[in-house]
Amino acid sequence: MNTLLDSRASHTLHTLIPTNYYKPPKQQSYNPFQPDTIPIPSHEMAPTTQKKWTLSGQDKGFDGLTYGDAAVPKCGENEVLVKLNAASLNYRDLVIPKGMYPFPLKFPVVAGSDGAGEVLEVGSKVTQWKVGDRVTTLFNQAHQYGPMNIAASQSGLGGVIDGTLRQYGVFNENGLVRSPKNLTDAESTTLTCAGLTSWNALYGMKPLKPGQTVLVQGTGGVSMFALQFAKAAGAIVIATTSSAEKAETLKKLGADHVINYREDANWGQTAKALTVGNVGVDHIIEVGGAGTMEQSMQAIKFEGIISVIGFLGGAESKTSVIQTLSNICTARGVYVGSKEMMEDMVAAVEANDIHPVVDKTVFGLDQVREAYDYMWAQKHFGKIAIKIE
Ligand SMILES: NC(=O)c1ccc[n+]([C@@H]2O[C@H](COP(=O)([O-])OP(=O)(O)OC[C@H]3O[C@@H](n4cnc5c(N)ncnc54)[C@H](OP(=O)(O)O)[C@@H]3O)[C@@H](O)[C@H]2O)c1
């Protein structure tokens, strides 16, 4: 089956994604859900060489990324060889070469954490997978279940372990999750980091309930997943953005209220005033860091959860932890999630037929460097997919 070509997904892009985004000249304008765009090898034999992106270190920024030939790795007895058909980018992939990433790294490393594809070979002791299975990568390969621990935090793909911006990868069998049946590989790959982080934020500590209010910041990958998961759960969503055009798309995706954070500096109070009884919001997907925490503290409800996820607006926050007392709330650091959580998320994605929001500009594997620039310029909406042939 050509999994990237599942036509059930097509309505999402056609109806919800603006059509007039910037397109760099070299790029293909490509719809990951249209037939005839990506030939997927089915049960093919692995070649001996492949293309991959390697990051040499943190001293050259994006120039530290090089595209070249490499051997296709051999499968160990507990490992699985995967033909990667799609990858996606995260803000983390951009800040690693810029020296702004706070977790362990090794160099050189194959960049990228998110990947989806098909099992080509299995090691002699593998029990979970067979040739032809559709799989998606787990971000922290050693985070299988339960709370995060030090060993698991040091097992990130594209950070400590070779990642997914390549044609073929060998992974421990525990480091893969079944891809949702309703998603193409270009959609499924986006679950690895952004999807699982949002799932963990909403369900990892104090599970979201129908009727509660969720605030999502901006229109990046993590926030769009949170919007979709929250709507599927019967929650009310308040979204922020800096763009009037993106505000319209947010409404089409189901946001109940949209606030322009550039026009409304006190958007935290505005959000609180939008909740029934002006009590504040139950969950905040806090991706702005220093740029947003002060307003998040204005918006949160007593006993609400601020999931501290990112630092798009800077890492040096002026907000004091003592404000969790004055606002009687919990601010909780979130680092992606476990395989157990990812399997729960896959079930929810299938049951609710959720299709991740993928930017309409999709890049080829040889155009990863352009994709980094496109994402750094924040020209995207939702996730950026990389097509791998
Ligand atoms: N802790 C974890 O496990 C984890 C996992 C994934 C991501 N993250 C972090 O979470 C953050 C978001 O990741 P992402 O992949 O979703 O990023 P992204 O796709 O690059 O998000 C970009 C969007 O965020 C919005 N934004 C930028 N600056 C903002 C600000 N100061 N206030 C509010 N919104 C702002 C903008 O939306 P508009 O254009 O609509 O204004 C922008 O388009 C990053 O810092 C990333 O490192 C952490």
C-alpha cells in the first residue's frame, strides 16, 4: 500500500491551509496527500549506500549541516531497518546547530528526530515488528513508560543518537511506534516530537476534561497539535497568533477564540476574560518562554497547569516561580513523552481521525537546508514535512 497517498487526509490541507505562502524558488510545491507524488518502495531490499544530513557541531550554525553519502547501517539482532519515507522538522533541530539546546548532544550526528516509514529488515531477536510494518520514531528512544529519567533524557534521536534526516535508519525495536492507520507517513512523522509533547502536556499530569479551556500560543507544530487534541476532547480553545491571516486558519481549525498577541500586549487578561466566570484557563501550552510566561500567569485558573515547553520568545524569564503561589497553579516542565503515551496518542488520533496540520510547502531530502531557513523565518503553519525518496 502506498501509505503517503491516503486520500482520506486530503481535506485537511485543501480546506485549512492558506495557499499563498512564500515558496522558495528551488522548492517543490507538493501535496503529501496527492497520488503520484511519492513512490514508496514496498518490501524492497535495502541498498548499500544512502544520502543523509550530518551535523558536525555547534560552531557554524546551519552551515554545520552537510549532505552526503553514507553506508546503510546493518541490522543488529534487536534492531529494525526502516526505509524512511518522511521526516519533519522541529524548532529543536534549528537551535541545536545554534548552540541553544539544553539537553545532551554528541557530534557528528545524523540530524532530525521525526521519521516515518516501512520496516525493511528485522533482527533475529525482534518480536514487535515484521517486514512491511509502518512505523514512526520515538523521540527519546529509552523513554518507554512512566516518568522521564536521566537515562531516557539522554536518548534523543538527532541529538545523542543518529536521527532521521536520511533514507534508511536502524533503530532498536523499542524505539519505534506503530504509525496510525489513518495517517500518511508525512503526517505520521509529525507525531514524534510536537504531537507527543502536546499529548504529554494535556494528559501527562492532570488529564484534560471536556468543557475545560486550553490556551495555545502561536501557530507552530506543538500548538496546532494541542488545538486538535483539545477540540477532540471537547475542550474550549483560546489561540494566540501574531498574524491576521493565520488567525483565520486557526478559526477554521476549530479555535473558539483567537487573540493577536502583537496587537494585545495584555492577552493573558483578555484570555481570562473569555472564560466562563472570568476564572481563567485550565491548561496553557507555554511555548514562548520569557516572551509569554508573564501573560500565561495572568491567564491561568487556580489549580491550572502551565506546561512549560519552549522558549520561542527567549529563555530568560522575568517571571518568578513564586507566582505559582499567588496564582495557585502548577508550572510543569515537559520533555516530549514516553512510548506508552505515544501509543495512547496513536489510538486517539485513529479514533478521532485527527490529521496533523502540515504546512503546504514540503521539502525534498536534498532541500533540508532550505527547510531550516524557512522554519527559522517562521513562514510555516503547523509542521514542516520532508519527503524522502
Ligand atoms: N519541551 C519539549 O519536549 C519540546 C518539544 C517540542 C517543542 N519544544 C519547544 O516548543 C517551542 C515550540 O516548538 P514548535 O516546534 O511548535 O515551534 P514552531 O513550529 O517553530 O513555532 C513557531 C510559531 O510560534 C509562534 N511564536 C513565536 N514566537 C512567539 C512568541 N514570543 N509568543 C507566542 N508565539 C510565538 C509563532 O506563531 P505565529 O506566527 O502564529 O505568531 C511561530 O510561527 C520551541 O521552543 C521548541 O523548542 C519543546
